[in-house]
Amino acid sequence: MKCSSRITASEVVEKAGVSRWTVSRAFTPGKPISEDVKKRVRSAAKELGYKPNLLARSLSTKRTGLVAVVVDHFENQNVIKVLGKLTSALQKQGLRVLLINVTHGDNVSEFVELADQHQADGVIFLGATLTEDFISTAREITRIPLVVAFRDCYLDEPLVINTNDTKAGEQIADLCIKEGAKTFAYLSSPQNTSTYLKRKDAYEARLKECGFTLDRHIEIGRYDQFLASEIFGRYLDKTPIVERVDAVFCENDTIAFGVIDALKLKGGYAQMSVVGFDNVPFGASSAY
């Protein structure tokens, strides 16, 4: 049986009575084109059995439309929320996503090299720790732009997109003081040398301005609700209720949920204010 030849864009151009450029725009999400023209082009393509050749398009434009997204903490509920919105936004722009999961301490450089081999147009780092191998590999592959999302970065190269952590830390300190707190704690992930959050510094500075101190800083090994509950539970076990802090600012909601779990289990739930950060959907639950 002889296979039929592949239908080309030129045949769609002829049938729809439009330019080749218009056919391309009709199949590229986010490109401006009238609905009537788009429908006419797609109707002609469907009738002919035409499918756009993404590989051929990438060869002509020198762009693959592929964006690598690197994630290292899926336990952080905010990652799932942001990942959903991010991938949706990229797809609406006609881009495709290569998801790279380095949650379990894999060799990050191998995955960045994989993104390079796939000719990714960019890398978005949606994680907590830029490891040394990630940084060195990203520097070697200079043609791939690197974006760090939701953390500040000590490096000069990446574009950083983040919340205003300084203002947020100050506002949370003001809120805790307004609610009558006298003693304060901050719970965070481990500090690293590549990325950081300004929330703690701003929180501590505002407390100092108002005549208070940050009485305790507790580090959690990773953004894990159960680990946060376990570690904060140890603090509750060895600290009498009258000696515990009045307010706890948690670096994100995942840690805050763990703190609340520990308070419910160990007691003292009504005596302590707990503040999270990220506004994840689960925060609306009556349990929290």
C-alpha cells in the first residue's frame, strides 16, 4: 500500500486563499489573527488533513518554543499552584513545557544539559536551592536564559521574579504586634548560598524598630508539612506554655500547616498566633 504524501502549508494557503504567514499565525497560540480568518484556515487544514510541522518551524525560526521548568520541592504546596498558572500561561503563548523534577537530589547538571540538548529557549527555576552544579552548567550554556522565580538570587545572570518580601515581612511584624504579641519566632527552610528570601530580615528589622527582638529562628530541613510538625512539636515538648513565643511567622503556608498541626496535637493552640505565606488554596480549609 502506497502512503499518501504529507499535506503542506502551501496547499492550505491555496485552499484558504491566504498567505503562508497567515497559516502560521492560525496555528500559533497567542498570535493576533481574526477569528473568521483563523476558522477559514483551520477548516481548510482539516479538510486537507494538514498538521503543522513544529520541527520544521523551529529550524526556520531558530526557536523550539520549549521552556524547561525546574522544580525541587513538590512538597511545597505553592509550587503546585504556581506551576499550574505558569504552564497555562506559557501554553497560551504557544510555548511547550519540559518539566524537570530534581526533588530527590538528582544530578541537576545532567537535566540542565538535557534542556540544552532539546534546544530549550529558556529555563525557569521554580525551586528553593540553586545547587553549584546547576549554576556551573547554566553558566556554561550561555545561550539559554535563566529565570529564578519567587526567590532572590546572589548571582548576576538570572532574571529574578519575586514578591516584595521586604514590605511583606514588615507588614507581618506590624500585624503580630497589633495583635498583642510580645515574643516572636520565624520558621524557615535551610539557608543556602545561591538564593534567599528577604522576609525574615525585614520581619526582624521591623520588630527591632518597634522595640522587640526575634526570639527564636527554627530551620526546617525542607518544605514539608509533616517535618515542620515534627520539628515544631519538639520545641513545644521542651518549652512550657508560659515560655513559648506568642507569634510564629512561617516562611510559607506548608510550614504553617505543620506548626498548626503540632499545636493541635501538643496543646497551646489558642495561645499562639501563626502566620503563613503564599495563600495556597488549602489555607481556606476550616482546619487552618
